[in-house]
Amino acid sequence: MGTLSAQQKNFLIHNALKKARRLMAENRYEDAKLAVMRALDIDRDRPETRKLYHEIQTLLGERQGDLITYGEHMRQLAELRIQKDIAEAHQLISMAERDISNGKYEDAIQKLKKVELRVEIGSNINWKDVPKKAHSLLQKAEAEQEKALIRAQENAQRQAFAQRRRQEELERQRRKARTDFHLAKGTKAFENHDYRAALQHAEAALEIDPLSRIGKDLYSVAEKALRNAAGDSYLAEKAREFKKFQEANEEKKIPYTDILVKPDSEYWNRISKMRAKESGNKVQKDPDTLALEKKLSELRVPKGAEFTDESGGYAEVASYLGKVTGLPILVTPEAQEVIDSNELVLTMKLESPLSVRNFLNLMSTRSKGEVAWTIEDGAVLLTTKAKAMGKPVLKVHKIQDLTFGLADFAGPQIKSLPIVGEEAPEDQPPQGGQIGDPIKMIDPEVLASLVQKAVAPGTWENEGVSIEATDANLIVTHTPEVQERVSQFLDDLRKFTSSMVNIES
């Protein structure tokens, strides 16, 4: 056995030295040195091996010293790697400290997480104080980042509130300027006995500010003057009143040097409550939702995107959209159930870029209304149509101005007019009397049916949704978005019917 072992040993050494000489001939001295080290692992006392090792050291320009075996060499390399990893960890910690000082919390967190990952991988390395220091700094960076985010949100809210206040003040000033303009014109027209022009300007002022006392008074007096129902003394007195108002209004435009005092908190609380009452069911969207809606319109699904029977499942398409746009697009369990039961698949290829909003609408259309999308909690949700609509709310829409009856009156009969000083018979009024019954412009039930056909058709049969018409009100239970659309529809209808009345008159 001893002879066989010696032969095997000699064979391995011979092959290692042979390989080393071949590598030396190719000028690969580092590789040749490693081959000789393997031979030294077997027998470090053999003269031939030692001699070749020193020759290679000379060729490499190294100082000849103690022999190093391959195993010792690998241990040295491992130790160097450990020292390098520890040094890099300390460097990353120092850089993270600077990032925290400069407010770059996200960069600091990424560096410290990288250190923790290295510590976790090299669990057999003595890292000394590196893990404890990295963990402590990571907690500090995350806490500071959270505080910075809160400060940024509060600052953004303050700026948005200040901007909203400025816009409201500008709008108030614009409305007042327009109201004052029409009142000034109307007052001037009234002084010049142009009562029709005064009436028109009063109507314009009341349309802008329905609560204007002067506007109401001017309208009433101008209307009476047109009907010759007021005496000259009454009209002269009203003209003087309007003149005083105009002078007082002009005086308000003269700047004074008094110190302006900002409204106190009680004032802002009071007008905020008034604004809340007037807002009705209008949907108030938070800044995050508005920002996400903007991204849906700006970001594009790239040209060439293709979906087949294998890759066009709605869940896979939603995942693809999230990857290419970076937006949080999720599929709800209800939608997934509908997708699976109907085997919904999107097959298409985009020939040009398409906005994410239009792409989502296309997905909803291709699903034949089974799937819809909405924004909730900062994410885009693919869900069922009923879920996307939101929770119904109740709102009463006033329609009395649309459904009131218009009566027709006969003209006066000259032969039936009473002599001065006599009273007309009760059964024969001088104006001729009403002809027939009042005719309604729009029947309440017809109006309710018209709303169902024009606003969100196909949704009025959903659970919790209803519409009921009375003579004066339209009682609607639907989502806030649909309530807004109903209000807009009624406003448009008012403009249309007003045009019809003006044309007939």
C-alpha cells in the first residue's frame, strides 16, 4: 500500500509541475504559481517543487520567502475578502450617516439594508459592532423619513388651503365687480327712464348674486315702471335711493390707509360650515386620487404591446400594466370571480401608444360591462361594475321650476270695460280671465324617465338605486358621481326650457 500511495503522490505532483511549466511557457505565471501550490499541498519538501516555486516568484518580481501552499493561499484570500466586506460595511454606514444629515433618507435606508443583507449572508463572519450600528441607524433613518413625509404632507395641505383661499377671494371679487357693474348700469338706466334696460341689468345682477337687496329692489321697481303701476313721486324716490347706493358703492372702491386685520379663526370656521352646507353631495377627491388620475391620463401603454389567448387574461394584463407604468393596479376577488366564470381574455396588439385610462376603459368595454375600474385607497382597482360605482346616497333635486303649469289669459274686451268710478262684475273680470287649465312644460314622471335614460343608463335597476318624482322634487338615491350628473342635467334642461319660453314670448 505504501508503494501504491507513493506512486499516486508522485503522479499528482508530476502532473501539477507539468501543468505549471506549460502555463509558464504561456506566460501565465499566476496560474502556474497556483499549480505549484497544489503540488506543495502534497509534499512541500520536494526540492524540484520548491525550486520551481522560487523561479515563478522571480518571474513575478516577488521577494522569495516562505513557501505558501494552495490551502494557505485560499485561506489568505478568504481573510482578505472578509476584511474587505467589513471595510465596505463601515464605509456604507458612514455614507448613510451623511445621507441622514443631508435629508436623503431613502438613500440612507437602501445603504443600511444592503449592510444588513451582507451581515445576514456572512453569518459566520465576526462583524463586531457593524450589525448593531446598522440596525440603529436604519431605525433612525426610517423614523426621520416618516417625519419628513408628514411635514411635506402638512406643508402641501397648507399650500393647497392657501391657494384655495386665494382663488375663492378672487372669485368673490370678480362676482362683486360684475354685480356692481350691472347695478351701476341699471341705476343709470333707471335715472334716464330706460326701465327695460334697468330691468335687464337687474336680472343680470341677480343671476350673479341672487341675494343682492339692491338688485331685487331695482328689478321690482323697473318692472312696476314698465307696467305703469307706480306714480312719478314713487319712481323719483327710488331713483334717489339707487343714486345713493351707487355713490356708496363707488366710495367703497377708494383705498384708505387703515390697518387691515386678518379674519380670525371663528370667521373661517363659520364660512367653512356654510360652504359645507352648500356643497351638497359633491365628491371631494383627495390630492393622492387627483395625482393618480393625472398619471392615468399621462402615462402610455407602449406601442407593440400584444396580448394573446395565453397572455391576455385580465389578471395578467393588469400585472403587465403595473410593471410598465409603475402604477398600483390590482384585481379584486369579486372581479377575479367574474373573470374566471366568464373566461374573459383580452386579445389585441397596440399599433400606437395608448393612455392607461383609455386602455382600462377598453378592458371594461371588451368585458361587456362585467368588469369596471375605480380608484380607491391610492390604487387602481379592477372590480365589478356595481363595486366601481360606489355607495348610493340620497339627494332631493328641486324641479318645481321645471314642472309648474303655464296658464293662458284672454285679452281685455273693450266693450266690457267698466266706466270710471264703477266696479267690474265679479264674473266678468276686465282682463279677460284665464283660458283653460294650466299646462305643465314637463310632467314629473316624464322628467324622471328622461333622467334615467340620459344619466347613467343601465344602472337604475341596481340594488339600492331609485328615483321618485313629486310635483316639486325629484328624490334620487344613487352614487355621488351620478347625483352630480343629475344636477347638471337638470341645469341644462332649465337653460333649454328658458330658451323656449323666451322664443314663445
